[in-house]
Amino acid sequence: MSDLHDTMSCVPALRTTDLIGRDAELEQLSAQLGIRASGGDPTVRAMLVAGEAGVGKTRVLMSLRDAALDAGWQVVAGHCLDLADSSLPYLPFSEILGRVMADEPAVASRVLDQHPTLARLQPGRRVRSSETASGDQALDRGNVYDAVSDLLAALAEQAPVLVVVEDAHWADESTRDMLSFLFSRPVPGVALVVSYRSDDLHRRHPLRRQAAEWMRLRGVDRLALEPLPDDDVRELVRALRPGTFSEAEYVSIVDRAEGNPFFVEELVGAAWSGSVPGELADVLLVHLDRLDDTTRQVVRIVSVAGRQVSHDLLAAVSDLPTAELEGALRSAVEANVLVASRGGTYAFRHALLGEAVYDDLLPGERARLHADFVAALGEGRARGTAAELAQHARRADDPPGRDPRADRGGEEAMAVGGRPRQPPTSSMPSSSSTPPAPRPPTSTHSPWSAAAPRRWSPPAGCRRRSRCCGRGSRRCPPGSRPSTAASCSPRSPPP
């Protein structure tokens, strides 16, 4: 029995169902839940699987489903949907009931006879909570909890059961309460796995507090899926498009995707597009919909700054009152759009989100904001580098030669071991520039790509790789570059 396959196996072009870079996570889930063909005692009865959107939660759960079926388990799954105020109570458990009725009608019939209330959850007999003030309460919660528990227990009499509930960040209150009941009152022979998007859990999200309470229960553990290491990203690219990319293109995709498999697939599918692919941009820009107007404007200013921006420079460019700017920044950080560093700088949680916000600006708006950065830096209202001033001057269609400090950008780049900046191929080229030659796929009109300095990544064979990079093939965190770069040869080939 498995409905997980029906809803998770249909993938569009340039998608792969291969599990790449997640063997350790799959082994951890299988071992802890006792899902092994050779048997094994479980160490937990429930697992929370957390990760940002696109990081690969569904792929891991598909592989866990296959492992469970191979071990003789039954698998049932339910999904939460983003239905806003018109959510259906107990929706994932209604889906599970429908699957049991289709695959094990005798079991379902026996439990329905014992618990008539459960019939209200049958697909096709649902009542939206928005249609009646007492719609949720009309389903006596105690009866529903007992009925679902007895349904799973009846299934487990035949074989162990894996219950998967996906996208719990969209769960309604009734579903969250049901999960709390199942976490605290385990059913013998039943393992429960609940997934959710960690980047959607802002400070006031109801699941944030509830997930913390679940973690305090005995027998409940959490698995956080981290971004893929660079080597696994390259393997994923090769699986999607074998032997068609140059080294420069590999570097571009690895740098921009930052270990997110979904982003990798979208970038590979739009290999020769300079901007963020449309479908991916739509997914990313959803994060801005829950922000107020002032916060959205501050986020747009940050996108023009590039990889990161200091608080002082942001204050000078935004020209907002201190309290209003700090309130907007706090809202953006709590919504997981921006991240703040101890050094007083702000950056996007994911670089591609910054690219998408920048690409969404109107041409005149983009040029005006770059001009605001030129004014703030040129007038000394905020500290910045000559390279930053030169970049913003070019983007504002203001020849950098007007300010002698802008011409020092190339010298400054050479002083820190980089290359002098070349005029980027931009969507707003200067009238005096000649048409640029074709380049590998990068967001050429964005300050987030080739025009912006890339973070240092240690070469293969670096003796201090694990020390400076934490997980081995991930890039070093801000602040570690001066001490770690000196210990590695800059002439070593990229990993």
C-alpha cells in the first residue's frame, strides 16, 4: 500500500528521481525508525524532516518509502495544502483514510463501524471550516483522535505502517493537534514522519512553537536537510545534462544554486539565460508577498547592493527614520528573507532570491537605486570601497570616470588578490561601450553574478579544508577568508 508514489513520482523535464548526496540522511531515517530489510529495533517512533524549499525533502521521503516497501512495510501519506483561511480540518488524515478505504476496505469498514464520526473525514464528505462556524467543533476531537489511532492500529496488525505527512507548515490547527496526539500517544507498529519547510517558519508561525514542543517528547527526533556539497551539485548537474557543460558553467551553477537541488534543476534547464528562470523567480518572490510595503522596499534596496550591505550604507540609501528601517529589517529577518551578521551587514538568505528581486525591478527603478548608492558613497554619508562605487556608477549609467575614487576599483581588486573589474555585460550598457561577446550563463545584468566578488572556496586537497569549511566542500563562512586562503595554493584546480 502506498499513495506516496502517486503524488510524488510525476516529475517534469530536467528533473531526476535519483537520490544524490542524501545517502547518510536516508540511512539515518531508516535506522532510527527501524525500516531495514534485515530488521532492526527502532530508536524513535517519529521523525521531523525539516529543510528549506527545494532542498530535497520529497526525494528523501520517496527513497524512504521504497526502503519501507522493500522491508515489507505498508506506507500511507497525507499532504497539507496552502488554502489560507478556507483550510480543511484534518486534510492529510482524510487523504490517508481515502487510501485505506481503497486498498484495505475491510479494515476501513470495521473501524468506521466502531467510530461513525470518522465517516465525516471521508473524501467527498468534507465540510470546509469556513462554511460553518462549528464545522471543526462538530467533529468531536476526542472521537476523531481515537478513530484515527484505531485505524492505524488496525493496519499495523497486518504489517508495520509508515505514515508520512508532508508540508506541515501549511497544516491547519486541527491537523497540528492531531499530530500532537499521535506524537504523544504512539501507536504500536506505526512510525510517523512529518516534513515541513524550515524557511517558512517565521517567528510567529504556529508550527514553530509546536515543533519545538514535539521535539521535547520522548521518541521524537528531527532531521535537518542541509544544502548539498559542491561535489554533489556537480554530480546532479551531470545527471541532468551529461557532458554538456563547460567548467565555467559548472562553477556558475554551483555558485548560484548554493546546494539547493531544485535551484540546480532550474538553472540547468535555463543554462543560457542570464537571469533567474521565470518559474524559479515566481517561487522565490512568494517570500516577498507576506512583507509590508516598507519592508519590500528595503529588500529591493538590499538587492541592488549585491551580496551584502552594511547597516550604515543601507540607512544612507533608504533615507528612512531609524526606527522604521530597523522595523523593516527585523520583519525581513523574521520572515527568513534576509539574514543579519554580527559584523553589522545584511544579506539575502539565498543569493538567487537576491537575483530574483533585482531582476524584478523596473529599469528606471534599478538605475535610480544605483544612483542613490553612488550619491551615498560619493558624498561620504556611508563607508564603501572604490570597487563598489565603480560598480554602482556603471549600473546607474553614470561613467565612473567622473569620480576618481571609482577608477581605483581595479587597483583595489588587485590588492586583495582578485582581478580588476571589467565592464559587465549589462541590460543597461553605456552608450559608449561596444557590444560584449557571448558569455557563459550568469545573471549578467545583476550585481549578484560575475560583477560581484565570489566567495572563496578551498581547492581540492586543501589540508585545512574541513577546518575552514565546516562540512568539507561548502564554502568558508564570512570572516574566515584571510586566514584560510593563505594556507591553500591559489593555483590548485577547482574541486
